[in-house]
Amino acid sequence: MATLNPIRVTEQAHELAAAVLQPGDIAIDATAGKGRDTAFLANIVSSTGQVHAFDVQAEAVQSTQNLLQVSGLSSQVTLHHRSHAEMRAAIPKELWGQVSVVIFNCGYLPGSNQKITTQSGSTAAALEAAYEMLKPTGRIVCVAYTGHPGGQEESSLIHLFADRCQARGDSVEKINYHPNFARPWILVVTRNPNHATTKLSN
């Protein structure tokens, strides 16, 4: 089992995303939050690429929009004030199978109401939708925070998703994962190009 480098979890998640992302690519931030992941992705894909960012909280969407405006990155980002579980309905079908990276930061919005968190059911649905969006060798990077109420259940569903991907031959890393530790871990799934047009649920 891989272990985390001595840097912040979000920074390692960014490194893992950046390793497969290039200017002109398409990326998805499934949990926009304060907008840092969205801005990070938008900066890499540049003006020739696209980023779609999701969040159910108006506060998060506004924070992300503000950061993008200040950073001059608004033009390549589409913000969706809706659940990441609605990814299939929100992302144009011509982009399905074309996405290089989907990044998740599960948990709650930092500095906000900690009772409002990502939910196990919607996260599980969003992961499956994200998988369908990936291009050959595209990557999902999912940070799972387990310390909040419902976090362990959500972590378990993320782990089950990882096992399904691994069984299909996708490259899977579970960085810092331990079933009994209430600390964050990172799932990295890199899609096997040999079955890139097949849904995970098949």
C-alpha cells in the first residue's frame, strides 16, 4: 500500500491530476468548494481547454466564481450549481469519453456548516458517472475524508468503487487507506484504454 508524501493531501491530489492533464484538455471538479481545485485545473487546461465544476451549495459556487474572476480563469470554466450525481445530465454528451481528469474532495466545505457534507449515495453515483466521462488513460482523483459524520460510510463506498475498477483491469491506487483510521486517503483510478468505451456498471 502506498503512503502519503509529507505534504498536504490536497497538494498530492493536485500532483496526481497534473500528471495526466495538459493544455486543451477537459477536466471536471466534482466538488468545487472554495474553488481551489477548479482554479488549479483551469490553469493547466488553459484557455483552449474546459473545466466543469459542481457544487450544491450556493456559497461554494460563489466562492469559486470569485476566485476564477480574480485569477482570470472564468472563460474556460462552466459552474454547475447542482449535485455531482447529476453529472450525466450536466455534461454535454459530446464530451463523454473525452475527460482527462475528474477530481473529488469529499467531506464538507471548509469554514462553513460542517453538517452539510457530501453524501454516500450521491458520491457513489458521481463516481460511476465520472468513470463514464473519462477518456482512455483518463484519471479520477478522489480525496476521502473519514472524520465527519457519514465519512466512514462514504469512504467504504469509494473503496468498493475502487475494487470494481481494479477488477476490470484499471490502474488503482489507494494512498494512505486504512479501514479503521479517521484520516484522509486518496483514491486514484486511471482508466484502462482497452475498455474505455464500456460503462463500469456493465
